[in-house]
Amino acid sequence: MTLLGKSISEIHKLLTSKETSATELAQAHLSYIEKSDHLTHAFLCLTKDLALKQATEIDKLISAKKELPPLAGIPLAVKDVLCVESYPATCGSKILEGFKPIYNATSVNLLFDAGAICVGKTNCDEFAMGSSNENSAYAKVTNPWNHNYVPGGSSGGSAASVAAGFATIALGTDTGGSVRQPASLCGVVGMKPTYGLVSRFGLIALASSLDHVGPFTRTVEDTIRTLAVMAKPDTHDSTSVPQKMRTANCDMVALLNDLPKITNLKNVKIGVIEELSGEGNEKSVQKALDLAIETLKTLGAKIDKVSLPKVKYALPVYYILNPAEASSNLARYDGVKYGARDKSAQDLLSMYLSTRQSFIGSEPKRRIMLGTYVLSSGYYDAYYKKAQRVRRLLTEEFNDIFKSYDLVICPTSPTTAFKFGDRTDDPLKMYMADVASIPADLAGLPAISIPCGFDENNMPIGLQFMAAPLADRKVLEAAYAFEKATDYTKFSPMLQKYESAKT
Amino acid sequence: MEYEPVIGLEVHAHLKTKTKAFCGCPTEFGAQPNTQVCPVCVGMPGVLPVVNKAMVACAIKVGLALECTISATTKFDRKNYFYPDLPKGYQISQYDEPICRGGHITIRNRKIRIHRAHMEEDAGKLVHAGAAGLHGSDYSLVDYNRGGVPLLEIVSEPDIGSPEEARLYLTELRNILRYIDVCDGNLEEGSFRCDANVSIRPVGATKLGTRAEIKNLNSFRAVQRAIQYEIERQTTILDSGKEVVQETRLWNESDGKTHPMRSKEEAHDYRYFPEPDLVPLVIDRTWVTELSKEMPELPEVRRQRYMDNLKLSYDDAFVIVESKEMSDLFDQAVKLGASARDCSNWLIGPTLAYLREEKKEFADLALTPKNLYDLSRAVNDGAVSSTAAKQVLIELLAKKSEVATIIKDLGLAQVSDEGDLRKAVSAVLDANPSQVEEFRQGKTKVRQFFFGEIMKATKGKANPQIINKLLDELLVQAKV
């Protein structure tokens, strides 16, 4: 019997029926990763000791016939920008080499408390800046569907680890699409909840007002199960949505109970974003979108084209606000307190300069320079302040649309996975990969990417659903119904190859 | 040309909260380096700040005391610059929406307007190894205990007209902060720090001159001296036809001069922007009302009460009110029934002199309100002379005791027995016939000499009223 590629409820059954133990399950995943990750480079470090310790705890509960917590024994991979106590958190950067946090991120803590088993920390673009994982200072993650292609970014290691079956849940972070875009490119489910629904404590910040923690899973149901544990108010995060604002529309536990009732999308009004459909998309992507629209109609949804003219400003606005916040958030990596330091420097200024020059990669440097520029006196009003104003206008435009529509949709990414090196010479072309995912980050909307087809090279395509802030449930209901009505949820060939080689 | 100085002061006051501005670490001064730190206040990756409500309450109280407008909403901003004592590479401060705006302080019937007051976090402290300062040291160590301690920066309008007025402003401001118990105002420990903006302009001109910002002012005396020096420096520059350069200057206590630190061109661009890790604060009006009800009597009001009700002079009232501890003790003694005038004289005179000599704080004294009341009554009842009362007071300052006990122990009980005193007076007159003769011939000043001699002979215990009465009588009768 294979222990790999199981869903949360499947693992729960295996454990409660004692068909396997949490330790066996953890070991099976760890040995699969150890034997296969040289192909993907999805992990920066394995947390083997932690995984086995956590598994032992679960096995104790089982033998004591205690009730198991909701994620008991579930293999979990954590993006390296999220803190796991006592294990390295490099953010894919050389400047944080050797840094080990003494605390867990709140999201990680909640999953641990729910019984999840941490198998490792996943590779990503340096400080979550990138759309292809080519900006990792350690190794390039490859796409499990075809190792010549990028997995997307910045949470490429997390997306790849779920697509490969290394873990049932992987945590990623989404600032401009860093969960949804790699989910789309790797053919898995990736969700960015409403801003503030999941605590940011322990998430090493890129751009604080845009950063979200979100899960990767193979199925929508597993995403809901993960969020039911992880989407909690946190007194350590002032931007966390307080309990009194968490209405039924973002109640994941209730949604989980209601799942069997969701069989169609009758009376659901969906808008297709005109500005993000049509010519801007690759043919295969557009074709998949058209097909998805037909499926949604069959499910009973009422579909219209809607126009969001401000969406075209999302990318420029994002590339002012993101670098501005990043330039400030990355200032603490100065060689004084932790991480790397150029020890040959003779005085303070040269220590600052050479440490940051030597250990920070070129994309973070580019954003630090951009951000410093747009915040400088004399430029602040023209760039930062204006961008904030446009961000507000874009948010209002979305709010208006959501007065008439439950959801809006578009492809998660205008293209499928591209080959290594295709876009590295042209930052703007790379930035364009996030054109459809950035608007939801700017407006703080719940947004999900789910598989909706494959291109001519058998690379996955993703469909994105967005809803009004705190209407996360609507996004998940639609994605769940769509998933049930289609057959795109598949594992990458990696898992089959590994399994067949074993037997 | 005649110039007038234009002075504005920026005060950084440590707010007296149990924990830091954005984390739960203690704020006490003097702990071992880096023992009062956590991931938040050393800026570790991934951690987030959470606003300490007690800090906001302190800031609102200051706003109420200075009659500022308390903002309905206020937000925090990041002030970005690199220095090893600033672990995040930015300081959480408030830029364009401070918690308090407007307001004023009244000193000697002059209103000094307050521009604004805003909350921010303090930085850590660098310790330079092997030398007194940065220069010549082999390496530097950082102590983050102070990092994240809440500060209120209180900025005055340029309404201050002299170095003396600057000192009075600071004295009064510190006093107010102590009265409302939000800052211990300790300059040595750095809990009350001041920078001065100084410019000069021709008398009568309305346009402000170019200013210099002076830092490193570690005492009120330093503030006064540095401003005085700066006025003279700028006067010399303008008189020679040159222009004052806008710059930051450091006061050097040992040479008594200010020295350039950085010019306007080198000034930091702090790249302020709204702190995205904190949401804007909406200040609940009912909270402000509650806090305003907790406000104690402020120095200005108390001073006026001493002048109106207790008939103290402005100067006496000023000195007593300047120390909240002293003023509270004074109030309690007067409430018990002690003479306000006697108490005021004892506190301003011998008590302050004692504190200066012994280098002690008022809080260190053993003196109680009951002591003052008992002493006042003893003088009033004639049980002790006012001269001896001062001796009793000194004893009461140093150790816990009772007035009656000290009078007894030191044998200071006043002699009011006319028979005994008559003998003493006669003896002095008999022993000094030539002075008696002088008195007879109209040198009435000699009377003081007799009084002094009698006091000496009775060790200060003689009742002065009776002595005077006896002198009147016996000087006339005395034989030559």
C-alpha cells in the first residue's frame, strides 16, 4: 500500500483504522523526498527530527485511543520565509544563512497544534521576490511536471512539493501572486485568503501590507481543512482580522460541514474580468478559460463579462508599493545582529555596504533601490502617495463589482510554465507573470487558483476565483463545485515514476 | 545690530510604562545589557509590533496637561535610517498624524505654545570598547534594553526668547510630566532629553533666521549654556556679514562650545511612510474623558492656589511646586494645620540646602507631614525658638523621629521662664558696661549685640519675645 499522495481525510482514516502509523507515514514521505528532491530542489532543509518527534506524539494519541486533532499526521512543507523554531529560515537568501528563529510563525504553530507533521522548509525566490524561483540564492526549483520548466514563484518549492506528493499541505506566502501563480503552473490548489484572515506573525516580511500566508493542497477540501485550523485572529498581528468581524462568510469550520450540500452553483453570479481575458493570454490558457466558463454555466452560475478598468494600473502600482515596503523591511539585514556579515570590513559603513553587497541578490537589490527612490523626499508624493491612491481606487472598483457579483474570475497566469532562463534577462517580462494575481493582493481579496486544464505540452493551467474581502467561503464553494465537476486534479508524473520504480 | 534669539525645544520623554512600546519587555533602567529584550525589540525577522495601550494613555495625559488637541485618529510611521542601535533599520514613530497637536505651557505669565507631541520607540545604546567614545575604540557593543522603550517627543513652537526661559520651560515641562506621573524626568538616565533649535533675527523682524539644531544637551545647565553660546556665535557671524549655516551641532560640555555634526546637505532623508504593520488608532473619546478625570492638580494651578490661599510669593510657590514630592508634603502638613509660611521657609531654606550638601533627592528624606505640623505648633506654642526649630528640622530630614523627642534629646526646649531669663539678661548687661554706655548715647544698634550674646549664653533656647521685653526694661535701668 502506498502512503504517498493521500488527502487529509484519507490519512485520517488510515490512522484511525491503524492501517498505518504517523511515524510510517512521515518516514515514507521523508524517504521519497530524500530520493527524489535532487530533481526538483523543492526543499532547502528537511526537518526530519521534528517530523519524527511530531509523528511519535500522534502515534501516542492513537495508542492511547485519544481523539485525533484535525490534521493529525498530515505531512506539511513550510516555505522558508515562515519561521519554524530552531530550524533555518533563509528566505532563499545568503544574508540570512545561519539564522534560526526561536519562535514559530503563528500559522505554523496552529498547524502543529492540529497535529501536522513538518517534513521540511521549502525553497523560494529570495525574500519571496520572483515569479519563477530562479531568484533563489541556493537552487532553482523545477516544475514536477517537466523539470525543464519553472514551477512559478515565489513559493515554487511549496507548489512543487504538493505537485510531487512530497507533502499533503505546503504553506506559501502570496504578496503579488506567490501562492496562486506557482499553484497554477504546478497544477495544484493555491489559496490566498482575505488579508488579515491568517496571521502574518512569523512570516518574514516582503511587503507587509500585501503579504498573505496561504496553503497549497491537491484538493479544495484540503485547503478548507487547512484554513479551518489556520485562519484565526492573532493578538501578535495588529492587522489580523478580529473575531467579531469574522462572519459566516469566512467560517471555514461551518463550510466544512456544509461541503456535501454543495453540488451546483445555482444563483451564483460570476463576472469574467474583461481586462484579464482575451488577447493578453496564451491561446491554451484562453481556451481553458472559455471551457471553464461553460462548466460554470452548466453548474448553474450566471456569467457576465465585467470591466475593471483600474486593473491595468495594478502592476505599476504594485511595483511602487512592494519595493517601498521591501526597502524598509529588508533594512534589518545589516550584518549587525544575525545572518551573514562581511567580517573583513574595517568600519561600520564598509560593514554595511559590503555585507549587503555580498549577500543580497540582484532582485532584492533592484527593489531596495526602487523602493528607496519612491520614498525619497521630493518623489514620495509623485510615486508612493499616488500609488496608494490608485490602490484605494482599485479596491473601490472591486467593491462596486461585488455589489452585483459574488465572484470574479480570470486565468491565474496569462501563460503556463515557461522554461528556465526565458525571462531572467527582462525583469519587466518576469513581472508580467503576476499581472492577473496582483489585483487581489492590492485589494486584500480572497482568491484561489485551481487546475482547469493542460496546454499542448501537458503543463497545467490555473483558474482564479476572487470574491469580496471576508467572503472567502464563496471562493471556496465555487472552486469546490468546479473541482467536483471537472477532472484536472492530478499528480505530476514524478509520484507515479517513484512508485513504479519502487515496485 | 541688535538681535533677538528665537528658540524652540524638542523634548524626548520616556513614558513610564511597565512594558515597551510594541512588545512585552520590561522598561526598567540599569539592567544587565540585553536582558530586557525579545525577538520584537531586537528586530528579528518575521516578528510584528503591537501597540502598548499604556503608552497611548500616557501620551493622551500629556496632551490633556498641555491643553493639546487629542487627535481622533492617529497613525504610526516608519522613520528609516541605518545605525546599529536601531535593530529594524527604521524607528516606529509618528510623522504627519501625531497624537497631540497645539497646546501650551505658561511660565511667569508667558505662554509658550506647543506645536505637537508624538509617540515613538527609543533606540538601543552603543557601548564602545576600549575608549570613552567611538573614536579610538576597538569595537562597539550594542545593548538593546532601551530599544523599544516608549518616548513622547514634545515639540515647542519657537516662542522661547532666552536661555533662561528655555530652562524655565524645561523645568515646568518636566514638572508637569512628573505631576501626571508619566515620566520620571531623569536627565542622567536619559529619560528626559532635549534638543534645541536656535536662530537669531534683528529685533522687530518677523522673518525667522537660519537655525542650528543643538544636540547632546545633558543637563538644564547645558541647555542654558549651549543656547547662550549659540546666540553669541550666530551674532558674531551675522555681525561680520556672513550667513549662518543650517546644520546640526553638538554641544561639548568641556570646551563650552557647539561643534558642527552634519549640514543640511548631509541631513538624513528618513523616507517616512505609514507603518504597514500597525493599523491607525481611533482614539475613543470616552477614554479621553476618563483619563481627564484622573488628572491631578497641575503645577500651575497648585502655584496659583499657594499664592491665593496660602499667601506665598510667586517665587516661593514656584520653588515648592517645582518638586512634586516636596509640594505634596507641604500640602499635607498645611492640611494638618501647620503654618504655611513656616513650612515654606523651612523647605525652601534649610531643606533644599541640606539636599544640595548631601546630594540627596527629596524622596530620600525621612521628614513627614506630621513632623512639619508638630514643629510648626512647637514654634507657635513657644516650646522651641525659631532658631532652634531649624536645628530640629535638620534632624528630622536625616532620620525618622518625632519633634518632641529631638527637642528633648538635644535640649532645645525654649526657656520662657521670666525669672531665669532675667538673670541671664542681667548677667550679659553686667558683663558689657561699655556697650550699655554706647546704647545710652543713642547707638541703638548695640541692642542686637545684646540679643545675640543672650542667645549664645542660653544656647539659643531663650524665648526671643521675652528677651526683647526684658531688654526694653533692663537696658533703661542698667547702671553704668
